[in-house]
Amino acid sequence: MKPVMGRFPKIGLILSGAAVIIASLFFLWWFDDFEFQRALGFQVLPDGRILVTDGGGADFSDTGSKVFIIDRSGRVTWKAKTRLRFAHSAVMLSNGHVLVPDTNADRLVELDGAGKVAWTSQSWGGGTGLLSDGTKLDYPNHATELPNGHFLVSGRYNDLVFETDREGTVFWAFRGAKRQHAPRRLPDGNTLIADSDGNRIIEIDNSGAIVWSYSEGLNWPRFAQRLPDGNTLIADSDNDRILEVTPTGDVVFEYGRGVLSKPYQVEELPGGTILIADAQHGRLVEIDRTKKVVWTYRRRNLLKRWLSMPGILVNGGAEAVNGTGVPSDWVACDLLAPDAGVWTGDTVIKRSGHSSFSIRGNEGEGLNRFWGQYIKANAGETIVLRAYIKTESVAQGAGLSVNFVDRTGGIQGGVNSVAVSGDSDWKETVIIAPVPEGAAVIGVTLSLIGPGSAWWDDVTFESRPVRRSKPAP
């Protein structure tokens, strides 16, 4: 019989090998930067693969957007090789290229088989980017190819849906929706539009007359699909649900409350299942008509992101700055306000110390520019966010807000402070709010809505245990 001690070296080698494998996997897991951050759109291709649009912007910054193709196993088989700025959708063209509304760049871009730029709408108007009617495309969020080779495009900040060719000739246009999404040309020539700001889905004929609409209970709808039986499938984004309605407006199917977070696109597939772009959860989810999940695609390293977050607010006085003068540990959140804005640490106008947070913008009514920082949440506690705000020519408002995010990236809601507008000297602003159950992350933002200049200083964040009353004897 061999001595027991003689087995130890082999066991040591096995354990050492396992440790190397685990360390290697951890290394790959930690440094893999290909994440599916914001699920905005998809197209199921004839071969079963899926063209996916990732809006990016994990911290609401204008970075990380991408377009790629996956197979049903989740393997990436193609991806764009050019930088995109908050792309909202993508479609495979008849020539095999991919058309993308590069939203924050105010252009359409056509990508070839190598993922590189083959054409852009910046060529319109002799290189000015202007359409034949003199319109400059502003925040395009959807584009599809029509059977005649033209493109059907939504320009959100133009409140414009139009048909054009590669030369920028306008053949048809509709201006009767507000901040609309996802126009779809129907087989009879009518057009289905998600009139998002109008909280309705409308169908218009070629003259622009509304021939059908649905609005009951909708809150910022972003997509609609007309089904073969005449029903309409809707992504009711701010209600965190999808629903199917009949031509007379009866709801015959609903899914998503408590499950989805800001769904952008929904489509019934040929087999009868329903595919959803669950935006804030960063996933595609496919369900059957019994509401059973039959397939998902998610690629977001939530644990790594959570581990890297601070447990307390950092650099609330804007005293520490990076090499470009931007306050450290804060993100200049320009995803939702791409037009001319300036985020700086201001060393001239400040309440105390050496610097303050500053945002300036001369245009963009309704646009939200903000500084942001994410911190770990302690559910069941009460948070107190406090700051001093100074404004100059602020047309709409500057303030504070907190957003509560669950463990899968879904938004659970938030609280806004009282807004400060016009010209004002330093004013103290406070938010006191309970952290809801299920919240894993708190997003702290210093926001400027619309044009003007605003400064924030002495930002503090406190988390207090909730005092529970003693039961009566």
C-alpha cells in the first residue's frame, strides 16, 4: 500500500491547475468590455440571426452605442466598427448593408459587410446634410427601407416623419406627431407611428389624415406593429409593459408590469412568440402567448459594475478634478442632450472651496443635461441629498434628483427636487426619500433642464436607518 502522504503532490497540482483556470476566467470576466447596455432595437433576419441595436450610455454618457448581429446561442457574428452615438435602431438593407440612425450625430449611416461606413446622410445638400426642403435632420431615431428603395425616417426633434432617397429628396412628409418614434409603412400604404409625446399610436393615410388611433392609458409609447389579424402590438415604454389591442381598442394581451423596464420595441415573430427589447434591463426577451419566457439574450456584467461603485457620495464639492478639469468620480451625462452643452468644474463661480459643478447650454428646450454619480443602495433606509444651486438665465429649471435602480438595471422610480430657474444666488435644495425594497443602486444627478447656466456646490448625501415605532404594549 502506498503511503497517504504520497498523494499530496498530485492533489496540489490539481488544485494549482484549478486556481489558474479560475483566475483566468475571472480575468476574462473582469476585463471583457463587450456589454449589452441598453436594448433599443432588433431585426430578426431571414437566416434566424438577430440584428441588435445597443443604445449604450451605461452612465447616460454619449458612449458605448453599437450595432451587432447574434445567433440564437448569443454568439456575435458581426459588429459595426465605427463609433456610433446613441443609435436607436438598425435595419438590414436589400444590398446586405446595415442602415443605422446615428441619433446624437444627427445622421443616417450605412455600414458595409466589414462594419465600416459606406454612406451617410451628411452627403445631402452638397455636404451640408440638408434635405431638399432645407430641413436639417435632428435626432433621427428610426429608419427603414421601403420597397422602392427609399428610406422612411423619423426625426424626433424635427417632429418629422418623411420619405427620402440617398440624395436627400423629400418625397413625403408628416409633421402631425410630437417626439415620435418608429414609423412603419403598412401594406396598404398607410403609416403607423408611435406619437410618443402625444401618448398615442396613430395610423395616417398618404394625405396625413389620421384613420386610426389608440391612446387609452398609454405613457410614452415607442413602437407599434400591425399584426396580420388587424390587431396592434404596442411597446408602452413608461408603463413598463407591452399590450395588444383590437381595431376597436379592446386590450386582448398585456405583459410586463413588474418584469420589463422601459421596453422600446416589440414584435410578434412568425411562430407566434413575441420578442421584446427590454431597454433598461439590457436584454432581449422572447415570450410565448402564455407569457412564458422561451429565450433571452443579456450580456451585462452587473456584479462587476456594482462592485466598482462607491458606498458613499464621492467628491461632493467638485474639489478633485481629472486632467481635463472635470470633477473626478462624476460623469458628464450628455446622452439625452447631445446639442451644444458645456460641463466643467468652475473655479471662478463657487460657494466654497476651489471649484463647483457647472453646466451651460444655450439651446435645447426640454433637454436634460446633468452630472451623475452612482452609489450602492441600502434598501429600507432614508436618503438625504443636499446641495446649493446658483442659476443664470435658466429658462426651465435646475435641481437635484435621485433614481432607484434594481439589481438587473431596471428603474424603480425616483424623486426630483424643487427646480430653481431664472437668475438666482446660491439656494439650498434638499431631497429626502425612502429607498424602496429591491433597490441596489442610487443614481444621484445634478440636472439642468433646457437653456441657461447652473452651478452646484457642497453636495452631500446621507443614508439614515428608518426609525420603526415600537408596538403598543
